[in-house]
Amino acid sequence: MKKLIALSLLSGTVFLASCVSKKKYVELENQYNTTRSTLTKTQLEKEEIEAKYAKIEERVAAYNQKISALTSENVELENNSLRNYGNVVLSKKDKEQMKAALANVDQSELAAARTLEDSMNLIISYNLKKNLDNNLVAEGEEDDIEIDIDETVVMITVSDKLLFNSGSARVNPKANNLLQRLAEVINSEPAMEVLIEGHTDARTIKPGAYVKDNWELSVERSTAVIRKLQEDYGVAPEKLIAAGRSSFQPIADNDTNEGRAKNRRTRIVILPNLDKFLALLSAN
């Protein structure tokens, strides 16, 4: 009997031990499956992160390539800015002076500048615009003087009514104030040249006149203005250019008195001189 009880107890113990072991196994199996699932999820996240990192690396490489290209372009522009213009070299000091001057110009215009020449033209244009204000045109002269600025070229058109008597190449004294003010503007900006163009109407010169034809009259008038600027108002002659256009560039109809009056004009064209501008920078 005692043996039977002992055997029963032993069998129960083995059975209980078997039950606990099975439960533990299931628990461990669940932990394993959970861990495996977490590992798989982590692996997927790792792969996603690696893919994102690879894309970031590609972007960084692309940005670095752009930076490198822009740096090379900047170096090239710097080298180009040091090239010779005649016998003048744009130095580091020159460039610093140009940067200071460019700070004053219209920034929207500056954004459109693509070359060193464009930038220099902007500086010269700015200085001209600053000087060519309403003070150039005195009261009562509004109808006789027209000022146009086309990019960096300044064109001042003066009617013959103000400058000359009919058929004459002698400068009218009433134009002295205008020419003096114009000379002040020209002298204030050394980096420019001035083209004086004479224009006539289409009427033929009368026989026996002191000039042969409108070609001669237009040239005589342009040189008369040049002599006045040089001799009376101190404009350097090397800055002045004379040209006669005769009647072949009319701006109005030559069939009416009003149209012919408009065509009889002197045009003063102020041109930037980049070599002189560079020379001025280098001299400072």
C-alpha cells in the first residue's frame, strides 16, 4: 500500500513537472517569436534608414558638386577680372574699389550684369545719371534740350534754335550757360568720351553760302561746339569726337517747318571709356 502511494506521488510529481515545462516552453516560444518579429521590424527599419541615408549622401554629393562648380566658375571669373585691358590690369585693390562703387548702383541692374565690362558700365552710368539731373536744363530751355539714357549711353539732343542761327555754324552766345553746365558734367567723370554729332534738315544750301552743302554744315557745327567746350570750358580735347550726319538721319518729316526744326539739331553722345576707367582705378 505504501509503495502504491509513493508511486502515485512520484507519478504526480513527474506530471506536474511535465506541465510546467510545457508552459515554460510555450512562453519561451512566444518570447522567441516576439523577438524575431522585433528583429525583422528592426531590420526593415534599418534598411529604410540606410536607403534614406544613401539618398542624403547623393544629395550631399550633388550639392558638393555644385559648390565645386560654382567655386571653379568664381575662380575663373576672378582670373578673367585680372586680364589685361590694354596696358591696365585690374588688381585686388581695383576690385575692392569696384565693389564699393557697385554698392551704389541699382541692384536689379547689377543682377543682370554678366561680365566685368557690364559692371564697369553700370558704375559709369550711375555717375552720369547722378550728374545729369535737372540742373543741366535751365529754366526756359525745356523744349530745346532732350536727355535720353539708353543703358550706359547718354544722349543729349539740343535744338539749333538754342545753339545756332539759321544756316550758321557760329555758336549762339545764349548757349554758353548750357555748354558750361555740360562741360562741368563731362569734366566730373574722366572715364568717358563725348561724341558731338551735327544734324541738318534736308533743304539745300543756297549758292554762294560759305559752306558747300549740309555735310559741311553739320561737321562745322559739331566742331564749333567742340572748340567751345575745349577752349572756353576746359574739356580735354582727347575726350571729344566730331561727327557730321548731314540730313540723312531725320527724326521728323522734312516737308514741314516744324519737322525741319526738329531735324536741325546737335546730338551730344556721352560714351563710357572702360580703359580710362580701369586706369583711374589703378591710379588710386
